[in-house]
Amino acid sequence: MSIWVMARIISVTNHKGGVGKTTIVANLGFALARQFKVLLIDFDPQANLSSGLGFKDADNTIGRYLQEVIHVRYPTVVPHEINQYVHIIPCKVDLLDIENRLRNTISGDLMLKRIIVTIQKDYDLILIDCPPAFNYLTINALSSSNLVLVPAKPELFSIQGIELIKDYAERKQIPYKIIFNQVDMRSNYHRQVINTAQENYQSNLVANYIRTSISLAEAFEQAIDIFKFNESGNGSKDFIKLADELIPFV
């Protein structure tokens, strides 16, 4: 049973690519589905979330729904069912062309929100996988969100990608949390970067992080979540801890 009347919406984004954003959306979604009904929205034109969960050529994409809303039609949104507790709205590469059209549409930054409103009552949590760029798609996602998660690798360039999202979230008064991914605590450099981030971001940095794990990539190659792939591995354990820490904030 939902603890909210309407789903809480979480965008996962970083201006820097290669930080494991899509892996976090997928596996955090499945971890949260232990307690909540979850919808995943693939809002990245690369469509890695869609292909990584077996929906590469699916119909009923977010791009199709956006086109209808742009033309002032209100679509009947039908997400795809992964299991009883996790659904997905996939995307295709045509989302990149639609992003250009949003720029020339009145209230183009609110088109995704108009879609979400039609199904928000059917879910507890909605996770949005954003593109690795601060473009109109990302702005649409952030305009819909109650919380922004910013994944980062413990590397200098990855942390620099946080700042643009952080500044926007603070300006729009959207709570945000930073998550470190692909962490190897045997590395002095990783530990140093994380310690510096703790000083700079304090309560906005989550305590739990995702360790480097080949299983996470292997699970995605087989189009399954980490819990099906290796329920007792480090990847599964890390995402359970991360979900438990985030629940009070969502």
C-alpha cells in the first residue's frame, strides 16, 4: 500500500557521462521495489536502460508520449511490466530529435510532468534516467522531481559534473543527494576524493556507496537486475544499503 497519495519522483543525473547512472536507476529501482511499486522512465536517448532491461525495441515509448503532449493530446500511458512491482517506460534514439522540438514548444520544460501526472497515482516511486547532459530533457526531468540523485565516480572530473546539477537544484529548491559509484576503497585516491566530498557536500552526500563490481555489468548484459544475477554479491548488498538509506528522503 502506498504511503503517498501520488508517486514521489526521483531524477538520476550528472552532467558527466560514464558515472554508472543507468546502472543505479535500474538496480536502485529493484531494491526500492522490496517496499514500493516502482516505475522506471528511460529519458536518455542512448536508451541504455531500455536495452539493459530487455526493452530495446519496445513500443509505447516516452518519445511517443511526448510527441502526443507536444501536439496537445493527452496520451493513455501504458508502461511495460518487468514484474509485479517494477514497470518501465522505455525510449528510443528518436528522443534526441524530440528534445530539439521541446525547445520550441510553449512550456516545453513541463511536457514530461504532464505525462507523469496521468499515471502518478499508480506508483509509489518514479525513477527517471536522465541524459549525461544538461539539456531540455534533463530540465524536464528535474522540473518533475521531488529529489535529485547525482551519481559520481570518485574522480576529479566526475565531481566537477556535480556542480551544474547542484546549482540548479539549489536554485529551484529541489533536494539532492550525491552517490559515489564504482568505488574501490583500497585506492588512496578514491578515499581522498570521498573525504574531500564529505567536507564539501556534507549531508548531501549519502553514506553508502556502490563498490566496483563486474557483476553489475554482467547482469545488464543479460538484461536482468543484479538481484536476479547474484543476490548474495557485493552489488546486491550495496544497493540494498543504498535504498534503505534513501527511503527517509523520498
